[in-house]
Amino acid sequence: MTTQTESVTGLFEHTFDNLRKAAESNVEMQQELFRKWNANWPGFPQPQSDWLERVHKFQKAWAKTTKELLSRHREVLDEQYGLAVESLEEAFRVAQASDPQECSKRCESLCRKSLDVLRESGELQVKELQDALNKWTELAAKSTG
């Protein structure tokens, strides 16, 4: 029974380690994106009415876009935490297996589901990043035109 408990513990550790790595990667990617975008932020020249009007318009559009992106990011995180809770519940069901074959089947199912969740999470993060970059590019193009 000790080896079964150790294998379930190892499975939990591996699953949580992968989730932690995915979350860290997401945060690093967002930080790098903001660093690069802020490096290109235009300086403020002497006041000119047309230019100031465009800057104010850009700031309002930027604030709106950022709010929308952060709201979407919150939704994505809520979804990911929900999937993590489901995986945890399924992992507890693995520990309740009555025989080795059932335990093996449940472990395999849990591993497949965990990998699917990680894949979907990664794909969703890339899609969200692409959407954010598209919105920022569109916003920058409108402000210069």
C-alpha cells in the first residue's frame, strides 16, 4: 500500500509542478510583453493641441482595452482554477481505487486529463496573448494615423 500512496503522491507533485510551471511561464510572458511595450512608449513633447487630443484619445482607448484584457484574463484564470479543482477531485478518486487495475485506469485517466488541461491552458494563453497584441497594435496604429 505504501507504493500506491507514494505513486499517488508523486502524481500530485508532478501535476502541481506542471501547473506551477505553466503559471510561471504565463506571468513571465506577460511581464516581458509589458516591458517591451513600455520601452516603446512615446515621450511627451511640448504641448500641441492636436497632439494632446490624440494622446488623450489614445489614453482612453488604452484604458478601455486594458480593462477588457484584464477582465478576460480573470475569466481565464477562473476557468483554469476550476479545472485544477476538478483534477484534484479526480486525483482523490484515484486514491479510493479498490484494486490495482482500477487504480491504474484511474491514474491513466487522470494523467491524460491533466495533460489535456495543460495543453488547453497553454493554447488559451497563447490565444489571449495574440488577441492582446492585436488590440495593442490596432490601438497604436489608430493613434499614429
